[in-house]
Amino acid sequence: MKKFYILVITLLMCNFSFAQLSIEGTPKSFLYKDLAVLLTASIEVEQPDLDTIIKQDNSDESMNKIRRFGVIIPVKVDFFEKADMAEVEDGRLWILKLSSSRAQALSLYSSNFYLPKGGELYIYNPDHSQVIGAFTSINNIELKTFATELIYGDEMIIEYFQPNSITEQASIEITELGYAYRDCQIKINDIKFGEYGSSGSCNVNANCSEGNNYRQAQRGVARIQIRMNETSTGWCTGSLVNNTNRDLLPYLLSAHHCVENVQSAVYYSQFIFYFNYQTSGCTNVSEPGYRTLTGTIVKAKGTKSDFVLFQLNNAIPSYFNAYWNGWTRTLSASTSGVGIHHPQGDVKKISTYNSTLTTASYPGYTANVHWKVQWVKTANGFGITEGGSSGSPLFNSSSKIVGTLTGGSSSCFAPVASKLDYYGKFSYAWNQNGTTANTQLKPWLDPRNTGVMELNGDDNITVSLEDVLKEEETLSMIFPNPANNIINITLSAQKTETKVTIYDHLGKIILSEIIPANKTNHSISSQNLSSGHYIIRYNSGEKTWINKLVINND
């Protein structure tokens, strides 16, 4: 490890974005002229045998395995032992470059990761067109694992800064390197290489006109970067799903076969969930931005009808603009609707059906627990599904989930009569896959045991004081205001239950409760709320309104 002492500061212009859960910041090296020229420590990781890998993929995909897009290469080095270090005015800076020839993208995996408060970790590519971080102590978890989203290209730079005021040592083991060999796109000297948009050309982007009635639903659908085992990463799709507490717990529904080869529960902490990975319009112009979260646990799974219910390790920030999709567990067959998914890990696509679903069997699963769907041609293409679409939701015409994708014969080149797919029934996954909580959806999605047959979706919107409606609402009144120990709410009678959500001035959800239908008076303890300004948002049926609230607990 070489050491340098840098004193001269020059601000550099750069183009970067922040996607993975982190705090906003700027890598220190961007502020020091020519620092990258001095800090040259690097590790070249041998590229895998791609010919053998592709042969394995062709065999696996013929047996309806999930789509593998990358392999994991052991590295097992201490970042601080290999990185170059520079002492700058306000702390110390370590930089290390990792590379592996011909990779379309790289990911960092760590099994020994810990950052003290005040430390900042950034990861970026050489031209600074993609920057993630700052990762901080908020990214520490008990398992001490860590994983990053894909960094495009065959080089990534890891940079850690620790202020002089911090004495606690960070731990950053570079345990493995994720090597993506397909389904990504890289740019070298402004020339694009690779496979952005690698799904079949007949597919329809979700933001085409076919999705006009499903704009909220598509915001709940996410691409999943799955760590299967010690050697492989793959794509699946899932959807945020609402529960009767309507508390925006980060439950995400997908397919069991997406995780059947996950060899260790620890690997779930290294799953990456990509939100908003979709084109802004109907056509592919350039690869869109996105938001990601790392890590999950499995709450329930079923092998009979092919479902898995995740709970993500982090709450979903309001700026993700996410949507918790509603569902129906009725046995009646939907007559029309759509599937929304990420075929081959591509941007979000939409497939359309306009004929009644039929009950069917799918090889390897319990008989008659799947919906069979026949896709149709629409204005902008012939939406089908592919590897990577697995686990994606099937919606009815009311935007409620009725099933999750297992597989089928659909493809761009299949005859129209064979453009068929099979979705495990939501109604069967509800409580028939087994008798325990970890084999059913019911305990998690109806924790209040309401017995409802269907549930609407819910929004996670950003609320600020500027968003308050100019006209005073008459549907509710709060007192006292300012409040201290108790918030009393008086409602006009609502025929449906009312969800009450309290947001702070940054739009963060502080508290959420349900007021039963026809109840006109309700009290909430505010003893644990800090003094300041808040927004109370009410949602009852199709009506939404807002009150301003001031807390004075000084």
C-alpha cells in the first residue's frame, strides 16, 4: 500500500448519480486534482470461462431455471491492505481499483463489512458516469454482509474516506466479485457495447399506452438481482404487496423457484431490488435510472403453487415513488388484465390478455393451482415473458394481483396459440400451500384477520408542508393543535375504514393507524413525537385528504 499526502484542492466537474440506499455526498478524490493519477493500486481478477458458462445456461434455461446473468469470483482480500492511502486535510483516503476483462458489469460482495459512524464508502467507474454512495454506518447489518448493484464496465473503483475525528477502524473485505457477462451494456470511448434491451423485440415497454390503466401497479414491480449460491447470480421479478394493516411494510411477492437454489440464508442479505427500472416513454432511447435496496428475509414460501414472500431489510424511502399493489384471493377467473415484468433483466415490460383465465396444471407443481393466460397482440407489440420474468405479478383489470409467474411456452417466435404462460394462483398461496405461517400468505397480508377477499393498493408518496391543500378540508378536525401528549381526531362518518398516516417535514412516515369504518372519534398518543411540524394524511376508500399538525413536547 502506497501512502500520499495531498494538500491542494481543486473541484472537478463530474456526472454521477445515487441509487443504492445511501446518503448524498461526493467522493473525496473528486475534490483533489490529479489524485487518481497517484493512487494506482489495483487488482485484476481473472475472467471466467464464458464458453462453458453459456453452455450451462442453455441447459438450465431449457429446464425453466431462472435466468443467470453473472458469476461470482472469489477474491478474499482486505481492502485496506491492497488500497493506496492518501492523507488529506481532514482525514485519510483509501482507493483501490478492481477489474476483470470483458465484464459487462461488476458487483462487490463482502462477508466482513463494517463502517464506523463518520466513514464514507463510494464505488464508481473510471469515467465517473456511475457513482454509488456514500455508504455509511446505516449500511451495517448484524450479519456483516454487503453487496452492491451493478457497476457497468469491467472496472470499478472503491474509495473509503475516514475523518481525522474517527478512530474506530472500518472493515471492508472484498470477499467476491460479481461478474456480469450478459444483459448489461457498457460504453467505451462513447461507443456502446453489450445488451441493454436484450429481451425479445416483440416485448412492450410498460410506459407504452398498454400500461395507461396500470400506472400505479407498475410502480410496485421490481427487478431482483438474486444471489443463488457461491458462484451464480440471476434475474427474477417481484411486486410490493399491500397488507390489511396498510402500514407499508416492505413485503414483496415473487416465485419460489427463484430461490430454490439459494444455498444459504446469508445470501438473502445480498439480494438487490431495483425499482423504477423502466423507460420514461414507450421507446428505448437510453438506459434509465433506478433505485435499489439491498437485502431481504423470507417470510413465507410455497412449493405447491410456486410463491415466495420477502420482507426487505429496509423501509422503502418515499422518494422511490413506490406502490404497494393490491390483491384478490377470490376464486373467480379474471377476464382481462396484464402481466408486468423484467424479461432477461430488461427494463419493465407489459403483456396483455383479454380472454378469461383458465385453471391449469404446470409440471412439478400441485395440479390445478395455476392460472393459464393467453397473451394477445396490442398496439405496440406482442407482450410475452422470458427468463427474468419469473415471479412477476399477473393483474386483473382492477390492477389487483391474481398470480405469480412460474413459466410457459411464450416467446417472440412461438406461434400465437403457444404464447401461453402459467401463474401460481394467489388464492391458493393464501392458505393452502401448508398449515404454518411460513407456508401461507394469509398471516402476513391479513395480520388483522379481517377475512377480506381483496385489498386495494397503497401509495408511498412524499409529503411536505408545501403539499398541503390550499382549501381547508372539512372531513376531519384535530385538537389540540399544537398537541403534546394526545392527538384527538374527529371524522365525519366514513363508510370504509380510514388509514391515518403521520409524516414529518421530510416526508418520512412516523406513524400509521387504522380507524374502523363509521367511527368518528379517535385518539393517538404523541408522547414519542419530537416537537415540530407534521402532516396527517387520511385515506378512506377513494378519498384522500390532509391536515397540518404541530407538536409541542418541549
